[in-house]
Amino acid sequence: MSSESPQLSAALRRDRERVGAFAPPDSAGEVAAPPGSAREAGAPRGEAGPPPDGVARQLREQAQRALGELLRGLQAADLQGPDVARGGTAAGRRHLHAGLVAALMRIIFLLYAESRGLLAGAPGDGAPVARLFEELEEHLRCGGDLERRHGAWARVAALFRALADRGPRGARGGLCDPDAFPFLESAPWLSDGVLRRVLSALLVHDGARGRYGDLEVEHIGTLYEGVIALDLEVADGESMALLPSHVVVDLEALLALPGGERLVRLDEAADVKLGARHAAAVAAAGTVADLAQALARRASPRQPGRIARGTLYLQPGQIRRRAGSYYTPRDIACHVIQRTLMPLLQAAGRPPAPEDILALAVCDPAMGSGAFLVEACRQLAAHLAAAWQRAGEGPYVAAGEPPLRRAMALVAERCLYGVDLDPFAVDLARLSLWLVVAQGDVPLSFLDGKLRCGDSLIGASRAEIGAFPAEAWSRGGAADGAVERRARRALTQRAPARAEGARAPRASTSAPGDAAERAAVAEPAERAAVAEPAERAAVADQTALDAWMALWFWPLEGDPAAAAPTPETFDRHMAAARDPADPRAALSRRIAEERRFLHWELAFPGVFDRPEPGFDAVIGNPPWVAYVGRAAQPIASEVFNLHLRRNPAFHGYRSLHGLFVRRAASLLRPGGRLGLVIPTSVSDLDGYRPTRRAHDALCAVDPDLPSFGSDAFEGVFQPCMGLLSTRVGRVGPASPRAAAGAPWPLARSDLDVVASRLLDRLSALAPLPAALFGERGFQTTAEDAERIRRADVPVPPYTCPIREGTDVGELIARAPRHHVDRAAVKGRFRKDEDWRAVRLLIRQTARYPIAALSDGLPFRNSILAGFCDATWSEYALLCYLNSSPVRWWHYTRHRDAREGMPQVKIAHLRAIPAPPPGRADLIAALDALGRELGPANAGLPGEARRHLDTVVATMLEMTEEERRCVAAWAAATPLPRPDG
């Protein structure tokens, strides 16, 4: 994590001040150090151990190395069982990968459990795995041949099975079910030598033993993320894993390329950059052996040596990026949960009583390995222990047992709920909470009814299933129109029989954002109020809801399509859903299992059957996945249609986290609290307006949402924030703010009174004319990027000069450093007169405007275009954009200019404040200065800058105090380098 980030530290400091007066007392040691924390089980007070996050990062690297050892051990065993035989297919490799991950995570779980003393009574004095490693080491020192022995893994498997057998297994992800991967139980599949190397990788680093006691429970999830980030692939040709990214490169395919292209491929595929001598050796290599020798210094220690053709290997892949899941630093989770829970605990106007705390229902709808639930368990348990202390009484606890440990178990059992699509993650969450409760007599199954595997976003409510879902068929098929028309007719014919004042549901053909979208914001409870009694009374068990939901995923081709239910046969379809012999019922069941439908009312009846249904708090860090833009991930057409029709947040900038924002808000009861970690862009980008509108129709945001900066997540450069809000009462007319989807208020720790006043005053001015700015750059696709070459002079066929953003400096348009094969590009390359019409070049990749005069040459889309009008000449606009006051306003006003990847946008430029009308006469002074400096193409000298800033400050009526504020910012904010 990046806890040293000033922005993150400031946000967390403000939260500490906010909750400090209400934090539970720290007088009792058991309240100060909850079970399962590193402080309880790690170094004694006063003894500084390594930071837990540092230990987790180190162990993640070790876990990835251990997974490689397991894979090599599996292949060395040369098993021929059905599970291993399927390794020749993509599905088989996924199965093998899951089994290896399960084996590794079982070992890690046992190591962590024994570090917490939870394996008391097991062989080896409560540390059976560590003792087993010592035995294997001793046998090796005595000259024993561990590669021919195969008894050690059976001891590990038996130990885990003894724990897992404490509760029912059922449909789980394989971590808690020893029978999920039979090849792990076969003998012999893992030699003692392989297991010793696996344990060494997990337990030893730089010659010292690892300290699992220094880890927080949440860090187990980081180890899981580390190993699922590796794909299991098969080598098409002889290959080699290379540093720095441990990427496996096919040496035979590399050898087939011309010498120069080999270096390009190494750089693009594996981030390998070679010095001159080694680059020459790679280019000159004539055999695979020559290539391997030339790359020997870059060989990865994770997969040493060459990888034979047909061999399975681990490749850094895209699984974690596609899933959008990352470990949340505990500081962030802790403070988001504190601010989420605080209003609930303060609701009575007094410190909460024990029954108040135990009555709370807290859910994470995308719980992953359970980090947020673990932290919520800690915090609620601390409050519960403090409440017992205030009351002078509490539950019976055994002699010597800390009351907090009992509080943890009660909170976990009564208050916590979670859902995740990944069954393995559900297992991890179950184990994490078992570990944090730290009671050896509690079975692993104690949360089986509270932690569910399913898709939080795909499910039905009882109120919905009485009507045929005509919109389910709008997936682009030829029959869509006919089905929707029949559905509309059928529903219209039923309308007269409805209760007075009720309206028949209809297929939505409206555009996003209109009345249909606003109506979709209403919750099932509200929609049920207008349904006819017969529909509300429809049998609403799991089978019925599955059958209704399956219609959204019904096949559009083949025999199932011909038998698809219609509005006329819908009632018969629902009635037949319970008939095991009905083929449509069987198909519905199969679709439900594959899609993992989750019907919230049925999954958690105790939460949704109470008078005010819903959770008291919904928390978490939902997956960050975009379905549009440069980082767009694929989405099935039927899933796209489902969300488009049913979730009003799935308009504008469509994303998985946007869907979760709306889903989380809808799960709350009135007065319930929402606490999510999401990308900061959701708070203010116009594309996320539908997401904000959908959320604000249900919840009111807190007045100062915390912003955690760009580097809060390790390995992710993405600004993030905390979304904290409270569920309002029944859905009614949307407030003006909710209807507008206005930006959410982020707390600002970087503005003093002077800066805040100046920002507000300038933002209230009328903006520059929108026509002064536009996009004219060549939109470069991946295919067209191959037709652009970096070269200072034209080299046929790359003869057309083209600028990019880094060629634009402050009043300097540098000579183009790239040339394009204009005749071969596929995208739209504008006519010469279009380029000549552009008056200014504005660098896009920057934190504030940087502009130069245009000379009419083509440019890429990393440059924005500036124009002129009767008031603003290109010379006046050139000076205005490059002035410190305008740059300060842009940087201070736009959150995405300060955080993330810097980028000036057209919308930013069109929002720049124009001078008040009474100061417009000074535009002539800017024009004169621009005519003097612009054509020189030599930059902005110091004296000229001071003069320019004075003119613009006068135009904007800035006080001396405000001018000093801007000058201090300019001195501390240098221009970017010419090379970007």
C-alpha cells in the first residue's frame, strides 16, 4: 500500500479526528488488540517487527515461486488420471491451475493457523507443518533422497481434511472441500523433495524463517491474488522465462523473426531491454541454444532453465486485471468502515447497548477473501466488548478467555453477510473469519449460511416474477421485435383486470435517462405496490425465481430457442418449473447454476423479511472493471442487455463498479449506511452521471467524501475514494441534485481559505466560448501505430511528418519526431486544409494547458486543437492558456488533473473561466504579447512570464493574496520535460 502518500495520509487523519471521540475505549488490552491482528500474535509491545504489508509482498513473491514448484512436481509425477489428462485443453488447464492453487492455499492456511495457536492438539506440538519442514530438512542434511519419498504430502492432506471435516462441505470452491480435486489426494503425486522446496519457498527468505505471525488475516487474500495472477499455459515451442516480469517467451517463435524484430518483440512481450552486446547476440543467434545463451543473464529464477515444448508453465496473465480485484490496504478499509458504522452506532444518541450492536446486519456484496468483513468484525466486536464493560455484564466466557474473542465470534455469527462470484474466494472469506474469531472449537462451517457464492448483480425479486420479461429478448436477434410486440399485447390485454390505478408493465423502448430509466430506480418493494394481488401472491421460491431469471439468458438459436416461453405460454413455463422431467425446467436449472443467480430475498431471509427489509450497512471494494474505453473488458450480450434494462447505473460510462454502486444502495434499509471504495472518477466525470443519479435517487452522500489519491493500491495507478452515504426513505420524486447526477463532494485537504475562495470565484465566471477548442488529431489504432515510425527525417514510405503531444511545449512547437505512411493508414487522416485551420496546438498529456502556435502540420490525438474568434485571436488565447492563473485554476479545479494519468480534456478547456466583461479590454494586451512571443517559437522567458501573469491576474481581478497563492503554486509545479 501507499500509506505514505500525503493525500491518503491527510484523508485518514481527518477520519481519525472524526471518529476519535467515538472510538471504543482502549483501556482493555483485549479491546486494543483484536484476535487475528498482527499486534496480538506478532512481536511483543516495544519490539518492532517488519511492516505487515511488507511481509505480505515478500510472501506473495514466495507463494508464486512455490506454485511453480508444485507445477513442476505435478509434471514430474507424470500422472495419467482424468484430472491431469484434461490439462491438454484450456478447461483442463484451468482445472489444474485451480487444484494447484488450492493445494498451495491449504498449506498457507495451515501455516497461518498454527502461528495463531489454532492447531493445538495436532501432531508436532501445534505446529505440524513447520515441524514437517524441519524433518524434511534434517533428512536432506543426512543425505536422504527426498525425490523418491512420497509420504509427507499425505500428512498435510490429512491435517487439512481433519479441519474441513468439522462442517459440511457442499458446493464450495475447492479450498474447504478436500474432494474437489481428486488428483491432490492421489499417491504419489508430490514427492517429499518437491514439498520441501514448496515449504522452503513459503517459510524461508534470505536465509531467515518467515514470520506468519506478523501477517494480518487479510493478507492471506493478497497471497491468493498473487497466485491467481499466473495463468497456466502450454509451451508451443521451446521457451524461457525472463526477468524483470517473469514472462515466458517462445524461443522458437522468436528465432523465426528477423534480428531487429526480435528485440522489439522482447521489449513488447516481456519488457526486456538489452544492452548493446547482448542485443547484438540476440539478433545474431542462429539456433534456440544461441538465443538461450544470449538471454541467460535475464533468466527468471522462478522457472529456471529452458521450458520444453508441450510443457505446462505459469505465465503472468490478466486474470486479476480482468476481475478488477485488488487487495485493499487495511488503513483504507478501516477508515471507510469506521465512517460507515459510526452513524449507526450513534443513532440512539448514546453509546450503543450490546443488543443494538448485535442487531446490525452488515454485508459485502463482492467480499473477495473477506478483508472488509474481517475489519467490520474487529470494529463491531471492540464496540460490543466496550458495551459489555459499560453494562457491567456480558456472556459467559471460559476462564482466561478474553471477552473480545467471544465478541468476535458473536459478531461474525450474527452480524456479517457476504457474497462473491468466485467460490474459492468464498472459501477464503470463510477461513479468514474463522481465523480472526480464533476459537478452535468453532467449526469451519459456522458461517455457511451467511457467506454465499453467487452473482450479486443477477437475480430476481418476488415482486418481479408475475410478469413476462419482454425486455429479456432484446439482444439483437431477429425475433426480438416480434417477441416484444406479443408481450406488449399480452400485458395490455391483462391490464383491465388490474386493480384500479395500477399500470401494466411494458417493454421498455425508451432512451436511457428518460422516464423509463427513472422508474427503474424504484425498488422491488415499491414496484410490488402497483402489482395486482395475484401476481404478488405468486409462488416465489428458488425454483420460480430461477425460472424467471433464466429467461434473460435463454438461447436464441437451436431447439431451446424454438421452445422459448412466450407471453402466451409464460404462465405454463412458470408452473412447469418444478417438473424435473420438463426440458425447459432443466434448462432453467442449468442456466441458474452456470450463472450463479443470487436472489437476495431468498438468500438472506432474516434480513429481507423484517418490517424494514435490507441491510444496515453495505461495505466493500467492488471490482473495478470498465466495459468502455481503452481498458474495456468484454461482456456477453445477454448480460449487457440485462444490466442495460434493469440497472439505471449501466448507462453513460458503463462499468462493473457502477453496477455495484447501485446494487449496494438498493440493498440498504432506510437509514442504512453505504461504504464503498471506488475509483475517484465516479465522483465527477460526466460519463458517470447515470451512476450518480441512480445512487442519489436512493442515498444521500456525506458532505466530505475521502479521496485516497492515485497510489493507494499497490501496482495500480488509479485514484480512489470512499463513497459514504445514507439510504433515504421510500422512493419518491427525485431531488434536483439526484435528478442531475451532480458531482459528489470530495474533501479537499490541499486548499487554504485564500485558494478555496479564488477557486469558487473563478469557477463562477462564464467560460470561454466552446468553439475555441476541438479534437482534430489522428486517432491512432493499434494497426495504424505500425504505420508510424520515429525518425527525424522522412524515410519512405514514412514520409508524412506528424506531431504528438510531447512535441508541444510552452510556446514551442518542436519539429516532428515521427513520420507516418499516410497512404497505408486505415483510420481517418484529415485533409491538409483541416490541419491548416487549426490555430493552436494544446498538449493533452499534461496537468494544465500547454500551448503553442500551429504551423498546419498533422498531429496525433495526443494534441488538442485551438481556434480563434472575433474576440479571441490565436495570439491572445495562446498567452491566456499558458498563464499561471489559468493553469492554477485548471489544476485546482479538475480532480483528474491532480490525480491519475494527467490529461487535459476538451471539457476542461471549455470550462476555463473567461475574464469578467469589464476586463475584456485587456485581451488586446494578450494579443500584442502573443504576436511578439508566439511566432518566435522559443518559449516564455522569465520576464515575459511575469508580465503575462500580471496581465491575466488583473483581468481576473485577483487580490495580492491570491496572486501570491498562484505564484507559489507555479514555483512548485514545473513544466513537464520535452520527452514527456
